[in-house]
Amino acid sequence: MLGYKNIGNIKNKSNIYRLKILDLIYKSQKGHIGGSYSIVDLLSYLYLSDSLDHSKKKSINPYVDNICILSKGHCAIAQYVILEDLKFLKKNELEKFNLNGSKLGEHPDLRINGININSGSLGHILSYSTGICYDRFVKNNHNKIYVILGDGELNEGSNWEAFIFLREYNFLKNLVIIIDFNKFMTLKDTKKTINSKLIKNFFKDKKIDFFQVDGHNLNEIDKYFSKIRKSNKLTVVFLNTIKGKGIKFMENKKQWHHRVPNREEYLEGKRQLSKIINGM
């Protein structure tokens, strides 16, 4: 497990990334801030704890290395800010996020160094990741693929086709499925559209590891993902998160799925995040 000091550093970095996300979305006047804030703590942990190979290499091979793929690709900005910090993006490249002529749009793009697949069309990436994991199994490659799905994305039937396949081919121990359960799907409440008990019961299998994790508690994330890194089982993580986490007036508010803050909201958000970062 990581030491407490490193966990503290990752937590602080995560809030710095939140501030950067706020700046970029406000500047471009476009972006998915709510869902990006719900997964940025986990992404910060994965990238900065050496769970992935991005901290060790200048380029990544999606068919070989430990990688993370966003199925909920509309939240790519949360990935971009970390890739910039790890020097995968050129200086000032991120400042062009969502601006005309930039390759850094709202969804991951293979032209971006450190991105492994174009994603954002919900429901397809789990099947894609399963295929890569099967290829790795045949080649005796045990490196992990962490694939992050949104909870609303579970309404896509293609995900359930992949789940059914995986329950039978549960020997794909290098696949980690992470469900970002922030309880909102665009402007709908997923507690009314997604049967979480059904999902949990679906993966009750001794050959599959199933964990429920607080997606904003870095110590708890470290506790479980330290086990997952060493696991020899297919793993499913139910990540309990808060949409808009970090800025109080955004938290658990469905309108912040794709809303851009006005100037007053932007300045108040910066004030709140700066206060957290500075430990006030």
C-alpha cells in the first residue's frame, strides 16, 4: 500500500486537477464538469500510484501496458489534466481544450498521447476492453486494463452482452471494471433507472472479485486497489461517488452534468477549491 504522505499528495493533486478542469471548461464554455469531478479522485490515484504505466513511459501500448480506458468518454477532461501533469501533452496544449482546431475535444481521441481509444459512444468500450484482455490472456500478459463506465451507461444493452460473456469467461483476471455510481444519467436519477442490487447479484461468483468503494476516500481506494493490482480474478468495482464533488453548489445536482458555470459561479468554485488546496 502507499504511505499516508503519498495519499495526501494524491488527494491534493486531485483538487488541483479539479481547479484546472474548472478553468478549462469555463474558458472553452463547454464540458462535462459533474461527471469529471466524480471520477477525478480515482483517476488521480490510478495514474499517480503507479497502477498504470504512464508514470514510467513516454508512450503507451494499449495491447501490452497497464492502462485505463474511459468508457464514459465525455469526462475526458479529467484524464487530460493528469496526462498534462505527467508530460504526455505538450506545454500549453491543454489550453486549447474544446477550442476550434484542437484535437483535445470533449471525448478521448487517439491522436492525443496517452489516450488508448476513441470513446464516448456509450456502451462499446467494455466489449473492446474484453477483447484486448482475451488477447492478453492468450499471450500470458497479466497487465491490467481498468475500464470506467458511468452508471447511466448500464442502460446500454451492449454492456450487458459483455457482462454475460465475462461471467462465463471469468478467467480474464486482467480486466478491472469500474462503475462510477454518481446516481445521475444526464438529467435523470439512476436510482430510478438502474437496479444496483441486480448488478451486484449478477457478479456474485467466487471467481469474480466484487468491491464497493468510496470513490472520494483515497485511503479506501488505496486499500482496495492495492489488492486489485495483485488479484488473479476478474474484478468489478462499484465506485460510490458524488457528481460535482468538490464544489458544494454543484454536488448531487443533475444540472451540472453539462452546464458551464457563469462568472459568479466560476469565481465561487475557484474560491472553494483554492481553500481546500491551501488547507484553510
